[in-house]
Amino acid sequence: MRRKPLWLWLIVGLAVLSLAACQGQDGGSTTGNTPPVVTIYKSPTCGCCGAWAEHMQQAGFQVREVNLSPAALQQLKAKYGVPPNMVSCHTAIVDGYVVEGHVPAQEVQRLLKERPPVKGIAVPGMPVGSPGMEVPGGQVQPYTVYTFDEQGNAQPVANYP
């Protein structure tokens, strides 16, 4: 029986390592003990978007921020199918799902756990008291978290507070 040359095993090993390294980039796969990667597309001057990024980090997500011009951000929202009535200030991608606006981390975690057949999840607008929109005094404006599908149909999934 003839043995495979060492160089062939090295090539196979490098290919496996390269494939593994590609997982988890740009809101990609979340396997093993690696925290999910959230890629946030936002305006470079938006403070509440940065505060939402901190909220997600504190919840255990790996956060990657990408600054875009307002026009590029609107194009990205259209590309990912965010319905006009669900729009907020930033758009994130995590494990293939779209996360629009100030969605609480626990709702994103539930989305990733339950994996419903939806395009994404959203908190429309910028409700006071939602993650990243906290104000002194702790005021919270009631808001709803929605899922949305490929056709832009939205369904409420949680109400706060």
C-alpha cells in the first residue's frame, strides 16, 4: 500500500484551517463556544449606535462596526430588505439575520436560539429607553420588537416595557 506524500496532507490541512477561519466573519456562522459576530452598519457620528454596540458586547456578542455615509446606509437597508416602516438608525447582520435598530440583546439571542424562518428583527425608530437610547432619569417609551420576512411583512414578537 502506497502512502500519501506529506505535502498532500499539508495542503488538506491548510484547506481545512482556511475554511474554519472564514466562519464567523461578517455576521457569519456561530459554532462552538465562539460568541456570535454582530456587524453593525452605522453613521460615524451616531452616538446611540455606538451605545447599542456596547450593549451587544456586554451581552456577549463580538461586535464589528462599519461606518457608512447616509446614502450608503440607505442602500444597505434596501439590499438587506429592511421594510420602510421598520427603519431605524443602524442595521446589523448576525448569523444571516438582519437586526434593525435598538433591538434588546435578549431578543437577538432568542432569535438565534429559535431560528424562525424570518429575514430579521427590528425596533422601528429610536424609542427612548431602548438599548442605546437610555436617558438620565430612566424614562422608557413603550416600544415593540418585530420580526419581518422576505416580503416585508412584520409581526410583533415582544413589547417593552
